[in-house]
Amino acid sequence: MNRAYVLLINWNGWADTIECLESLFRSTYGDFRVIVCDNHSEDNSVEYIKAWAESRLDLVPKKGNDLFRKSFPPVVKPISYVEYSQEEAERGGMGNENDAALIIIKNRKNLGFAGGNNVGLRYALQRDDFDYIWLLNNDTVVEPDALESLIVRMKERPDAGMCGSTLLYYDDPSRVQALGGGYYSKWIGLPWHLGRLKKAKDVINVERVEAWMNYVVGASMLVSKQFLRDIGLMCEDYFLYFEETDWGIRAEGHYKLAYAPKSIVYHKVGRSIGTSSYPMKKSLLCDYYNIRNRLFFTRRYYPLALPTIYFMLLITLTSRMVLLKWDRVKMIIRLMMDYDYIPSELRRT
């Protein structure tokens, strides 16, 4: 058995999801199925995705983009699919999807990154008909051999439970976002994606990357079925961010982390949630969960590092004051006093 599932989370991002699906169904890997878990979208996403599968909707990427041919012309349709509620999926479906290439799951609410993925993971584990599952961001486009390269590397590394891809920026494919994963520094509470200053053409030392990795970047993570059975599902306490770091920490001493350099994934980076490296451009959602979860993660695994984390948050607080983002200043102060604080603007998210 070498079947693989590819698992996407969609939240109000059907156009990105369809572009990703167009590239996925060009995969060179022989036996795979795609699961799309919709996190209770409000933009009619599920109907658009079904219309695409039924050949009633073609999405044409912008021709000016270098990656135009990764998802165009459209793959042959119709693409067979089944649709399940969250409850049906978590029971393993209804037994009628043996030939369905696409499984669509409608979650009853927005469960966040970990919660949404866990619904798909429970579905796959109930089915018990796979060896690997590829957690892939919906705002990506992939090379045809991306999945195959991940599985090849995992077979080369039987001690590994997770494997990451070469992530390149969708808007500038010459630049690296991450080489498989990164290194999380517990003393400052910040991750560093390995290779983030490199160019796509640079020579990579795979063994050195794997030696430094203590997490796999969540935009592209292949995990084995045995890893899921031994380590468990993703922790849903975070909602967004730090889930993959938590997974990596829990796997320490049990599984290694691997990197497949030939698995190329182009990432749009934060289309749904306003992720940015620049404080001025960060959405409230991004800022809140980054800060809240730094505190939560540190309290859980590295409580001795809390003093330095608070010092780093004072620097963050100062930067928001300089930018006159007074709502963020208030939020950071509240989080430093109580990491379970939730701004009123996010309570319905």
C-alpha cells in the first residue's frame, strides 16, 4: 500500500484552492486522493469547487505570472468527488468514495489550521487505506513531481515521520521561503525558516538542513500514517501558528524530520489571514495569534524562557507604538497579562 492523501484547508479562498487543485491533478504520483476541508466559508467556496470539478467553472490564472503553465490549461474533467459533513467524514465517510478523486468535507465552523486539518486526518485514519498524507496550504501551486519527491525522501529516511518541501515564493519563484522547515529558538520565541535568504538556484546541503530542522513548515508537510498513530493529531489549542512546531517538539526522540529538495511548492504566503513579515502589513488575526501562541507554546514546553519572551514582546510592543497601532498595543499588553485574552474583533473567527 502506497496511497497518499493530499489535504487542503479552504477558508473563503476557493479561487486559490482551485488553482492549487489544477496543479495537484497534474501529479506524477500514481495513487493519491485529495481532501478539501472547508472551514465554514462564507463565500460559497464549496459550490465553486464542485462546479470546477464538474467542468462548469474554469479558473484562468493571470498570464503574466511565471507559474501560469503549472495550472493551465485545465486538467481533464469531470473529476469525481464526494461531499461529506464533518461528522460523516470523521466516521470515515459513507463507504461510497472508492473511486472518488476528490473528497470535500464541510466543517460545521471555522476550526482553524489544526482543527480543520484534524478532521481530514481523522477521515483518513478511519479509512486506513493510505501510507502518507500531505498537508498542503491551499494558496500554493506545486510541481508535478512534488508529492512523489516527498515520498521518495521519506522512504530514504525510514527514521523520519515528517518531510518538508522546497518552498518558493509564488510572486518571485527565484526566492526561497523555506527549505523544508526551520529552527525555533526557545529563548526568543521565534522561528527561522531555513534558507529564507537563499535563491532557488543555490546549491543546498540536504543533510545540514535536516540537522538544523526542529519543525517542518506547515505550508507543505508530508506525514506518515505511523507518525499519526504514535504522535497523535495536531494540537488544536493554537488555532493558527505554532501547530507544526508543537508537532515537531512532540516527535523529538521518536522521529526525525526530513527534507525533500526536489519537492517544489510555490507559496502565495498568507492570502487568507494577512500574514506578513512587516509589522505595518500584519493583520490583526496574524498579530494576535503569533503573539498569543508564543506565550502559550513557551508556557507549555519552555517555562524557563518566559522572561526573555516577555522582553522580546516589549520590543514588539514598542514597534507597534512607533507605528501608532494603538489597538495592537492594547492587545499585546492584555496578552502579556493573560494569554487567553481574545480581542472582541476576533471572537467570531
